[in-house]
Amino acid sequence: MTRTRTIRLRRPLLVGTTAVAAMAVTGSLVAATAEPAKAATGPKLSLVAATGSLTLTSWKEDPGVYLDLGTYLTAEGRPLELKVTRKSYKDPVTVTQTVYEGGKAKARTLPKGTVKDFSGLPGFAQITITDKAGKKVLGRTEDFCPNNASGRVRPDAPATSKYPESCPTNPFTLGSVWGVEKGWAANTYGGSYSEPVALAPGTYTAKVGVAKKYRDLFGIADKPATVKVTVVERSYDDEEWAAQSAAARSATAGEHAGHGAAHQAPAAHAGHGPGHAPTPAQAAAPVTSGAGPSYNAGHGPLRAAPPALPWALKKQQAARSLPVGDKSGQTDGSRKALALQPLAKRPAGIPSVPDVPKPDLRSLPAYGIVVTDGEKDIPGKDYLAFSANVWNAGPAQLVVDGFRTPGKAKMDAYQYFYDAKGKQVGYTPTGTMEWDPRPGHMHWHFTDFASYRLLKADKKEAVRSGKEAFCLANTDAIDYTVKNANWHPFNTDLSTACGEENSISVREVLDVGSGDTYSQDLPGQSFDITDVPNGTYYIQVLANPEKRLKETDLGNNSALRKIVLGGKPDARTVTVPAHDLVNAN
């Protein structure tokens, strides 16, 4: 599947935020200010409603409303910080809370089964809706991702939240950090994870509370929020909506200068996973800087938040925040700037690979595995499509710059190395970058980043994917608990990472803790299994296949996923057994 450049959005920076302010943070615990020794304490958490009444739209052509009721969890005194991990795919997901005792941070292990996966706290919000007569018409629960940070609730709160901006969706995630910054609020609405509910036009009362087990666990008062809800029905043919939608799209296009609509959901570009088209309500929503759920596009199928600043102004801020120092554009302590812009000139001097921290590329098992007949419904052809992810376990970023000799079709690629203070200390040639002019691509690909192969039961190669060139982007948060993990990666979309046809140089970065997912759907990328016999096979995802990139460990670059092919020609089937405890095809 191809990747388009203009749809996937990066979470806009908040007012006053610069790239340096949003620098990488690690999974280490930071000691708080001293306080008298006493029992471990956490934050004071409260459920609040932003408004006492709101209107929800049900579309005639697609009836049902999403219960975004404007309820938020606020944290005071201390932030709410949870670390969610699993030792391996054979182990269950566990969670610890950061609490403080005598001014020092310590980990409090939460009960087994508190979480099932990395998508959030299951059944956190309890919603009851009654009609005008007081009759209960709906009762349901919503899962809660604490990373749905929506903004400050008081002016003296920290200007930015140090926590990630969404909960991971990759089934093979290994570690995540969830948090609500002190003085901040996180929307309890489940977003695209929620299902719409059928409510006839009319007025209702919604009561939203926190489930008892979480009230007991985190010390949240039993004070449900009440919101008056008006449901109205509209049609896609509504002239008023059409005018609002056109105005919103026009305004957003101007602010983002071609970076896609602020309310546009991430699309399935070049295999970065399935996207979600905006609903009419999303498309028509005015572009404001008001509080609302914020999501890091690329780290989940949720729409991005409205921009807090015009795109041009944010771009100026980012440029002003770049440090002035050595020739690499880096100064001590500036890790964030690595992802902002490529070097202007080809490196000079003798290449070297210094003894400094390096990236560690690792492959995840394939998932999203299906049999398809191809994009053009090719008669007599069967293809095996799948999604694959290569991630960086650190402790250093993977930084690759391409340099173009004027008039040449390809760029020469170099890997760069930095010391612990962020100063460039070496580089080495590492292949090439090539321009892909096909619709849906239109960007520079770094060659030989990964390779995909279908192996027989004896692990010998049966079919190899033709996909071996990539534009790197931090699409998935795989493990934000590893050393030097960057909780706010810059290039989570292709518009920040892949260059233009007339680019003289390009920088592509894979941050620590993040990975890049591609879905192999198209003929030439997916496996042609037309003539492959039925039986047991393995999908191999192999990072750095030519070993051109310098890593800390080359022994963990391969991941295998067992499958069983069956069926008949033009009706082939695939069975995907669970991978240890991960039961995701």
C-alpha cells in the first residue's frame, strides 16, 4: 500500500511550546522536591465536566452519536504517571504507578489484571443516559487513555505535558508510559475506539462517573459529572453543513500549508496502518484552539487535535529553537533538533564510526495478515498482505541524511553519530536514497532498511517482497520505557520526514522507542502466493538486511510470524496462530 504525504498529521505544539521545550524525555524517575517522610502519595485526581450542556449530531445517512461529553480527569499536586510493560510476549501486561515517599519517586505495582493491553484503563468511565422523563435509555462504560491530554486547567500549571500524546495501538507494543501532568486535564472520551450509540433526536441527561475499582485504586471521589445533552439530526445534503465544511477545510488548508486538514484522520499511507476518514461532524468542526482530546497521529487511529498555533508561526518557532553550535547544527543537550532539518552540506573529511551510543533496530512479528487478490482484482492471482514494523530500542537515534549531487537521480546516504551530549562526532556512508514518483509515494526512500520474506517450514526462503526502500517515520510507540526513549518524536508523519522532488538533501530519523509500520498490500510488496503450496510458513521481518547501518546489536534484527496457508486457487486462506499471548492476526 502506498503512503501519501499530506494526510498524517503531527500533534501541533501548544502555545509557547518550542521544539527544545518538547525535547526527549526518558523513562527514568525524577525526584520531586523534598517533603516530610510519610506514606507514599500520588496525585489528587478529580472528574470534571467542561460544560453543563452540549449538542451532539446524528447524521441521517449514518445514524448514531459518539459520546464525547466533555468530561475530563484532572491531576493536582503530583502528575498521574503509569508505566505499562511486558517482559515478553509470553508475559501478561503489568502496570506500575509512580508515587512519592519522602520526596522520592518510587514504583507502586498495581493489581494484576488492572490493564489488558496498552490502549488504556478498561471500563474507566461509567455513562448513564436518561430521557426527559427520567427513564434510563443507555448505560455503558468507556476505556480511558490518560495520554488524551487536553491542556492546562490553571494558568500556573506546567506549560507543556511531558507525557506522550496517545496510547499505542500496535499489538506487539512492549512498553508504554501514560500520564496526566499536574494542573492538566485528560479527556475521558474513548475517541475512535468508541462505538456510536443510537439516540433519537431530543434532550437527555448524561451522568458520567469513574468505576469503583479506579476510585479505590487512585483515591478519586465518587462525584459523577452531569451534562445536559441535545441530539439533533442532520443530513449530508444540508446546505448549511456543506458551507461550514468548505469553510473549515479552506481555513485549515491555509494554516497547514498543505499538511492536511486539522480534523483529518490519518490515512493508510504506504502501509502505516488503516486510517479513518473524517466524519461530517469532524470535517465541519471549526478550527479553534479550544480544549479537546489530542492524539499523536501515527500512534493510533485517532484524529489530530485542532492546531493551537498557525502552522507558519509554529514553523518559525521551530527554526528559532535550533541551536547554534558545531557544523551539525547540534549543541550539547539538544537531541530534539536532530529531527528538524537535514544538514545543508555533504560531510567532508574521513568517515569514522566512533565508540558512542548507537541505535538498536529490532523487528516485530508481522500482523494484519490477510489473503487478497490485489488492488486491481487480478484474476487467478492470490497475494498475502501483512503489516511489518521495525523499531529502535536505542539508546541512540537512527539518523540518516541523504545528499544529492546536482543532476543525479539518487542521493548518497550517510549515518550520523552523536555523543552523550548530542554533539556530532562521526558519520559513515550507508547506501542511497531514491525518489519514488508514484502516486501515493512522492518522497525519498532510504534503500535497504528492511526486507520481508516468506519462509517455508524449514525456514528456507519461498518468496521475497519487492519492498526494500522506505521513508522513515515514527508511526508507532513501541516501547517508551527504554533508555533515552523520546516521548515526543518529531517526524510522526511523512510531511516532516521525506523531502520533495527538488530537495538537495533529506534527513530521516527513527527515534528511540518508536517504530515505523508499513502494510504490504500491493503486488510487488505483498507476497505472491499464487503458486505457493498449502502448508506452514513463516513471515520474516528483517531489519538492516545488508548490515550497512551501524547498530549496538545485529542479533535481534529478525522476527518470525507463523502462518498456515490453505484453500484453493482464487480462494486461498490463511490461518494465523497466536504469537505467545498476542492473539492478533
